[in-house]
Amino acid sequence: MKTTLRTARLRLAEPLRISRGVMDARDAVWLTVEHGGVRGFGEAVASAYYGLDAGAIRRLMCHAAVGLGKFATPESALEAVAEETLLPRDTPPAVTAAVEAALLDLAGKRAGLPVHRLLGSNGTAAPAADTARTIGITSPVRAALTARCLADAGFTVLKIKGGSPDPADDIERVRAVRQAAPHARLLLDPNGAWTVARARKLLPRFAALGVEAVEQPTLPGDPEGLARLAETSPLPLIADEDAASLDDARRLAGRVHGVNVKLAKCGGVHAALRIADALAGSGTELMLGCLTASSLGIAPAVHLADRARWTDLDGHLLLAHDPWTGIGGENGTVRAPGAPGLGVRATTQRTQRGQRAQQVQRAQRGQRGQRGQGDPAP
């Protein structure tokens, strides 16, 4: 098998602020695995939180390429990935997930099957789900304008970032979104910014505003504290940063209401399926999440979309231009393609996604203009 690497810069349509900081771009490394004239693709994105830059990803993928060269077929290499024997145990999960994605894409194309069929899905229709769309930490006015535009575009689930230094800011932002999109399901994600004491005070207030669930309200590193908080929480609590691995998920199964599974965090599709099996019947439900990435990076999780209660696969929708296309999402619904493999393809032109981002921005500017100069700045 022949492998090649390419690095690309993914720029966001607008900066995204969360409790840990602000992001306006992310580096992606694309892995191509070729066998018999057929190519499969996978993506890993750099992440300061996970301690991975593009250079480190490239080096690790070069090592992975050596391992791939020992296998006669993509299918045998994919089996080794599933059995966790292809790559060293200390390989970062994001790299493992990207290698697995490229092999799944290649194996699916060789078999003439989409990835969800390779994974044993028996459904006649391709997996699809209403995805959450993220609204970053911003003013209530800006959040409301964004929420209204997204609701008009078809989004029925909105995820609001929280964790402002002043909790009143979070409350006003959620209230503004609720008023602007009264029929939307609301999720809240403070990214671990609250203490347990603050969470106990705030959760009832967000419940009163109609928030459906809260992701990782407390500082990561204390899963026992999160589990105790979940016992009396008026809202479902979803572990994210405290649930990176299968062992983490097993530890929290039945003790929190949900676990956010991100393929770049757990190690890929097969790792996610093991977590789903560990949670089954425990009362803890699955959420599928993602990092900001292109459609190529998001696609593997979309092939699992019918297995989750909550779906948050909007990373590609935050980009100014997505260099890959195929999984949709512009109208609020992501769908696994029916084409063989991952079903995504490269694009060199602006897609409807980029056009939708521009439409949202234009609508925001236009509505702000209609409100007059005396209104608060977004």
C-alpha cells in the first residue's frame, strides 16, 4: 500500500470563542492510502488541547505508513486496527482514527459498500441525524441573531457555549437564544468551566430556560465529582473531557446521563463502537461529537449517526470553505452518503456550506443594521 500526506489550513468562517480561548483556524493533515489503483482518505486535525500540532501528526502518520506496508491488503490492515494491533499503544487517538478512516474508505470502495454497511448496519436507509449547531461565547444580541438565522435554515438543535467569567452572561445568552429560536432543542457546553458549587446553583436556572442537557459542566479530572453532581442534577449531564477512553466510559456508565464520543478523542470508529457497547443498557446514552474539521474528518462519525441520542457533528459547518463535501448539514441534518467508502469527495469550489455561512453572516449584519446604531455591539 502506498501512502501520501498533505497538510492544509482550515479557516473558520468567524472566530469561535469558548471558555478556554478563541480559535479562528485549525491545521489538518490528510492521509491517502492507495492499493490497486483505489485510494482511501483520512484526516487528523491539530489540537492544542490534545497536544498535537501538524508536525507531530505528520511524523506519527509516517510511522503508521511503515506499519501499513507490512499488510498485503487494506482489509487485513483494517482488521489489525480494529484489534488494536496495527499501531503502537501510545499512538494519539486522533492519528489512529485518521488511519482507520482512510482504511475504511479504501475497503468500502473496494467492496462497493458505504462504511456504515461495512460496520454491520442493517438499516435500509443511510444513517442521518439532526446535528447541533454551535453558537460560541458572544453577546446575547449576536447569539440571538445567529440562532434565528440557523433556525430559519432548518436547524432544530443549537449548542450554546458557556463558561463566561460572569455566569449571568451565560444565562442571558441562553435566554436570548431561547427567545429567538423558541422551538429549538438547546444544549449547553461550558467546557468544564464551572466548579461543582457553581454548577449546583446554575443548573436549575438553565433547566428553567428549557436547556435539554449540559456537557461537561465541571473541570475535567474529577469524574467522581461529575457523577455525584449528576445524581441530583435537574438536567441530564454529558461527560466529555472526563470520558476520553473506553475505561473512562465504563467508569461513568450508569452514573452520568450521557458520554460524548469523539473519534479523535477515543481512537476511531471501532473504539466508538466499543464504548457504545459498554454503555448499552446502563442508562447512559451516547452523544457523537467532533472537533472543528472538514467533511472528510467528520464523515466517519456520520456513518454512526443512527446510534446516538445526541449528535453534534457540525465541525465542517464552521469553516469558511470546506475542501471536502458529501455529508450535508447545511439544513441541520447530516447524512451518511450512499456512495462506497466514506462517500466524501474533494472540492475546489465554494459549496453550499460556504454560501450558507455567508448568508448567515449577511443576515446578521442586515438585522443589526435594522436595529439601529444604539443597540449593543455583537
